[in-house]
Amino acid sequence: MNDAYFSAFNQFIVDEVYVAGDHGQMVTQPIQEEKYAFDLLFKVSGSHGVVFRIEDFKAKAGYLVGTKRGHGMDNDCTIIDQAIFQVEIKETKGMGNTHTARQFAGGMKWLRHILNMVVTDQDDLQQAAQMPVYNVVIRRGRSSLDRSKGYPVHPRGRNFLVMVDKNDRRVNLTKVKAHLLSSE
């Protein structure tokens, strides 16, 4: 995320709904759901990086009728750094009955909506539109993986599957991000 783009984001979005960091800083986004809670972490590889939950934007905006988080499917978390990483967390045995395609598509619509409100410079909007997008599904389950080596990334069609242990209280995506960016 370049300086101008980050400045616009920082200027127009209330800091309660996102976490930001500069190059080399570790950024932590708490993920709290009914069934699980953990911290999602990553080291910022670009000039600036932000992470947020679209649900927090919906709740803060308050213009959607219905539940506190509003209607519509979206992904669980979005990271903007050198690329856009849409993250969906699943706690299932298999991925067959999940709605990740709809959730990632909905998340991208929300992200475009947010960016169109924030970024007024057409060049910055064009730059954001050209950023690579990676859809990352984090599947929480039983695992005996050595977490010190990072989490293995498994391509699944248009998505990338990352398996984590359901007891992990901290999930560091730094190596996952680096792996995806290096595979371009």
C-alpha cells in the first residue's frame, strides 16, 4: 500500500475498524466468533498495511437494516499490503459444503465500496484495482504441524487452503503472504 493510498485510507476511515502498520511491523487483528477466538498476525511487507473485518465496517456504518453486522455474505478478514488478501475462516471437516466463493465475491464488492468512498484520486483507485487478490481459506482443525516453519499453502481452485490447529490462539500469516507473493 503506497503512501498516498494509505494516507487517504487513514484520513477517511475511523481507526476503530482497522489495524495498520508500517513496513516491517507486526500487525494483529483479533478474530472473535461464537465458536472460536484467535489473533491473526502478519508482518507488513509493503510501505504500509491494513487489516480489517468488513463486519466491523458494517456495524460502525449502521446503514444496513437487520442484524448488527448487516446482511450479505462477505469474507471474515481483509488484508491490504502489497496485495489484497481476503481471508475466510472455516471450522469444518471438509470444504465441500462451504460458501467460500460467494463470501469472497461479496467481500470484494464490499472492499470496492469501501475503497470508492475512501480513495478519490483515480490513479490510486486504478492502482488498487490492479493489486493481486488472494483468497485464503483458513481451515481450523486438529493438526500436528510444526508451526515454527509456517503453515503450508494448498491451492484449491481459485482459493488457497491453509490448515491450522483449532487450539492455536495466534495464526501468523507472514510466511503464507510471502509464499503467495513469490508464486506470481
